[in-house]
Amino acid sequence: MTFVCSALLRLSTMLQLTRLCILVFALAQIVIITVASRQALFSPQSFLHQQLEDSIAGRPWNERPSKDASGHLIFQSLASLMQMMPNSKHQNGHSIIRASIPAGTLLYHGSFTREYPSRDWLAFHPEHAGMFARGSNGTLFTVMTTRELNFIYFDGTSANKLDAVVDTQDLFFFGEIGRGSRDTDWKISELARFNAGCEWGKQYGLDGIIRMEWEFEIMYCDFSQGLEVVSVVPTINGLPDGFLVPGVPAHSALNNTRASHVVTAQQLESNILTQVSFHGLREGDSLVDGPDTTRAPWDPPPLHPPKGWKGALPFTFLESRHTGTWHNDFPGESRVRVYPSTLVSFFDPSLTSLVAARRSQKRDEYRAGNISAEDIARVRADVDEMMSRDWSLGARGVVDWVGLARVVQDRFSDRLPYMQYLLHSPAVNISERMATVRKQLIVSLIPYLPLRDDIGSSQWFADTAHGCAEDFTRRLPVERFTKQEKVLLNAVEEVLRETCRVYTEAWAEAFDIEAKSEEQMTRLMQKWRGEFDKLIEWLDWPGWTKCEPSCGPDEYCLMPQAKWWGYLGTDPTCLSLDDETLEV
């Protein structure tokens, strides 16, 4: 019995040893396979051909954006809100957004008459209002807001009265596009648009509409609400009644006897116009237009100083063109507060009729008026929903979207042009130039390069791309977002994903560049040149639209608009501060 037990014990020990040997052998095989796999993974070239699923929307991180992608266009709109330069470049607006102006803000109204209006235009600068405070009865009204004023803002050059430019307004106010082109007088269309907009906005408690032309302007619905008169000043302008400026109306004093009496601030309430007016002029007044068809630069006329004036009276009519450029770039017209949680965009990819229309168009040909009846019904419903929300201060959005867009641009907006410069400028020593390019790739990506054992593997590069693309948005409170904020989130992520894809793919190829031949370096430089060029063109960030070289101290930078200053071309240009040349 003892012998049997001893034999069984020895057999059990042998079986355990056998199992142990098998286990050791298996582990050795795993180690061999792992080492071989890691050697393959550590090849930067191999990862470019391996599709690793992106955690965002289940897409491979190195997949290019669809040709129908519009996130970059929505991002442009977000990054350009209330800025003159980018909205002059891309004049056909695609965004509708709520806005406000705080109490205590000075605004200005220029009138051909001395009467305080009921429904008329307001300007942000006296120079802009002063364009309309001319003739013998020209008057400049300065008012202050007595409470927060509520508005809706249409982006682009939405006050330029060109067909595609006013699409977004006319779709809401008239229910159709092309109203202006059917009216024989654009002023009739403008007054109708003004009235329709104010009537549409009543249900939402709107005080008016904000648009942009030479400067930002306000179509204010009721001057008796939310405003207090600060001053009423008859202007020294030296211009005769009926004076013609190309594209800008004047009036005939012969048919406007009501304009001749002086009104003080204390007398205003009894002299309020009871209908919409164009800087004091109503439909029954005689309106005279300058020749809209002229294409020759227009020279200012001689001015007639008032009695008691000493010396010459200079022409300052176009100073408004200068003051508008004060808001060329970020933060733009900062007296207006916009609320991106309400930004309804016609670039929304769910608006399939506009997606289809854009496929055959260039960027400047995109217009909201190509929308289908079904899609405009959806947009109307979205606007109604966002305008009907709780508008208390705590309900206007939880994310600073304008700030987020700014941070993203700050990170790459000067590095991308520098990379483009490095890739395009001639290199005496290709190895030295490549070292500089490689350094710049690292500079942009180093916050996302994890220190771990698999440096150089395809997963390491993929995680770099993920970190670069996702860190800005991965912890945002999506569950609290409005429908419009979800569209903005997708836009920001789309912009980051493509930017980080281009950087990371170049970084993977540059990782071991020092071991490559000059011929290989040259080929890679050519490849990256095309990639970064396409990225910069696709992003088209507002900060890249500027005068180059910078303007001198006697100049300012102007972006010509489609309706104004065509003789200056289509690029930003420096103008003398004393320039008074006008062409329409």
C-alpha cells in the first residue's frame, strides 16, 4: 500500500512538471510573437496602412473628411461672429443667432429730419449715423439703452441688399427669396423687410435686428422702448438737400416741410413718427437715389460751411468706412453679446438640399436660398424652438463656444502658416530644413505624445492623434447641450480631427527622418506641402484674412465688399485715413 501511494505521488509530480513545461513553452511562443509584432508595429510606415478605429463616431482617425463635410464652414461662422473682415469676405450669411446689448450702451441715429422716429435704424458709431444726418435739417440723435435689449443677428453682409446676401432674412420675413429683385426700388423692399422682421419678432420679445454693411447696424422696432435720449444735435455737414451719393438715398426739402422745425429732447414724445422710416424719411417723402449703375470712382463735392464757420469744411462722409474696420477682427463689435447655444446654421449637414447644392458651387456661391421647402420648414421650427426658450441669464448656454473656437485657432493659427512657409521656401540644406519641420511637428503635438513603452508604434501615433483631436471636447457636458450646441460640437471636432490628422501623419513619417536619404526627404516635403496647403485652404480661418504687409500709421485695412469699393479688388487692402474715394 505504501508503495502504491509513493508511485502515485511520483506520477502526480511528473504530471505537474509536464503541465509546467507546456505552460513555459506557450509563454515563450507568446513572447516571440509579441516581440515580432512589436518590431512590426514600431515601423512608422506600417501604421499609415493600418486602419485604427477612431473613438469619435467610429471613424478611422486618419480618414479624410467627406467632400460634403461642413463642420469647417460652421466653425468659420462661429469664429467670425460680429467681425467685419470675415463677414465681408464671405458675404452670403448662413447663420441666425440671438444677441443682446447691455444697458448703458450709447447708440446713434442719423436723420434727414428733426423728428424722433418710431421704427428706424440705429448705428454703433456717430460717424455711421452721420452719413444720414445731412442736408439743412440733418440731425444726430444719441441714445442710451435703459435695459438689456434683445436682438436676432444675421451674419454675412446682411445689410447690403443683394439677392443672396438677404436670403436668410427673406426666408423668415417674407417666406421666400428674391423679394428685393422684384421691387423697382430697393428702399421699398428694405422698409417692407424691416416691418416684416419686427412683426415676426414680436412673438419673441425682440427689440430689433442686427445686420452688417459698412458697419454693423440695428433695425430698431420701437424707439419708445428701451432707449433714453442723451442729445439731439443739428449737424454741421455742409451738404445741400437732395445731394446725391451713389447708392445712398437723399431727400428733397421741397416735399418735406415737416423736417424744418427743431425738436429738443424734452419735446420728443410729442413728435414721434408713427410708422417705419428710413432715417426720418417715410414712404410719402421724396426719395432721390444716386446713380447705382456708376462704376467710376466718385469724388466728394465742395461743401458749404454754416454762417460763422472759419476756414474750410472738410468732407468726412466716408469716415464710417474707417470706423467699421475697428471691428475687423476678434472680438469684433464687442457691445453686442451673441449666444452660440442658439446659432442656427444653414451649413447644418442635416439640411441635405443645401449639401447637394454646394457640390457644384464655389465657396462664394454658397447661398441659403437654395434650400428646399422641407428643409426651410425644419429651420423655421428650429428657430422657433430656440427663440421660445427660457431666456434667463442662467439658461443661455453652459459652454463659451466663441472662446473655445478662439483657443483652437490660437493653438494653430500662426503655426500652420509657418509650416507652410517652411515647406514652400527654398532650402539650401534639406537636412537642416527637415529638422526644423520635424521640430515644428513636435511643438504642436508634444502635449499629446504619451511617455510609455510603445513609443513609435502605430497605436502610439493613433493615441497622439486622438489626444490632439479630442482633448478640447471630451469632457464637455453634452447631455446639457441644445440642438445647436451639438452641431457646434460636431464642427469643432471635425476641424480638430482633420488638423490633427495632417499633423500626425506628417509626424509619423518624420519620426525617423534623420535616417532617410535626401531624396526621400525631398519627396516627403513635397507631400506635406500639398497636405498643409489643402488644410489651410479648407480651414479658412478669419485671422488669416488681413492686409499683408501690415498697414502704416496713416492707413487702415479694408476688405472690399461686393456692393462697395469694387475698384479695390477682392483682397484686403490698405487705404489712407484721408481717402474719400467711393465707388459702387
